[in-house]
Amino acid sequence: MKSLEQTSFTIIAQAGSAKSTYLDALEAAKQADLPKAQALLVEGDQLLRTAHQAHMEVITQEANGNTPPFSLLLVHAEDQINTAEIIRILVSELIELHTKTG
């Protein structure tokens, strides 16, 4: 089983990659490459799913009575997931708007 620190870094890395990929999708849409934009959204979703799966390991451990110690690193990791989710929503909406007005 991974340590809490390893799991936190997995979450941070995957969520950060998802954010970058979502922003790349927006750039592709701005260049009128909608197939690439959609593919990048899917790729970002896969990265974010990996972050969520790692986070779920921590939640499952706590639900089973194995409460992890407070970790600022885990708090940061959770913040990265939340930020990636917000960026995903906004980029998706911007792509849709760009498609309608482009």
C-alpha cells in the first residue's frame, strides 16, 4: 500500500496534468481544431479519474477506521482536484461557446 505522501503526490501530479490538458483543449478550440479539443478533454478526464481513484483510496481507508494523520500535502492535493474540476467545467463551456460563435 502507498504511503499518504506518495498518494498525495500522485493526486497532485495527475490533477495538475489534467488541468494542463484541459487548457490545451481550450487552445485547440481557439485554433478551430475541435476534434483535438474533444480528444484533449477526454485525456484530461482520464488523468482526473486517476487522481480521484488515488483520493478514494485515502477516503476508503478512513471509512474503514484507519484515519490518516492531518497532512497539509493531502489538503493541497484535494485542492488540486477541485481546481481541475472547475477548470474542466469552464473549459468545456468555453469550447461550446467558441463552437457556437466561431
